[in-house]
Amino acid sequence: MYQEAANINWQIVAIVLPTVTAIVALIASQIFAYRLTKKQIISTVLSTERKEWTYALRLDVATFISQAIKLTWTANNLVVAANAESVRHAQELLGAVALTLSQINILLDRSKESHKTLGDALTKFLI
């Protein structure tokens, strides 16, 4: 074994070893950079999707509240002035409220307690 070490050309080893180390470091850094960039892109996409989801939910809840107030006002006035046009308007408004509620329920994740509570509270309003 000692004789084998004596036969090694140390000049070649001195050239090859740093070169191999540099190549391995270059490949490892590229793999690390790729994985880091991939994680950043995924987190950016998820963040953007979450913002869009939050915006859509807020918009639908605001629309629901607005329509619910209009429906309540229309129902109160319907008692006073019960005519065919008022009844038709109330029916259209009720349909719009139901559609908005459906859109909200589609956005909600019923496995989460806060989402379930919101969906149940909005549904109870119509029942």
C-alpha cells in the first residue's frame, strides 16, 4: 500500500482534485438555486391565489349583505304595497341573494370551523 502511494503522480492529483471539487460545487449550487427558485415561485403563486380568493370572498359577502338589506327593505314595503311588480322584484332579489350565497359556499372550505360558521350564519339568514 505504501508502494502504491509512491507511484501516484501528485502533480496530477493536485490539478484534478481542485477541478473536481469546483465542478461538484458548481453543480450543487445550481441544484440549490433551482430548488430555492422553485419554492419561491410556488409560494408566490399560492400567495397570489390566496389574495384572489380572499378578494372574491369579501366581494361576495359584501354583495350578500347589500342584497340582504335590499331584500329586507323590499319585504317590509311589500306588506304595505302588495302588487305584482313588487312581488316580482322581491322574487328576483331573493334569487340574486340565493345565487350570491351559492357563490360564497363554493369559496368556503367546510372542513374549517370558521368557514362552516360563516356559511351556516349566512344560510340561516335566508331560512
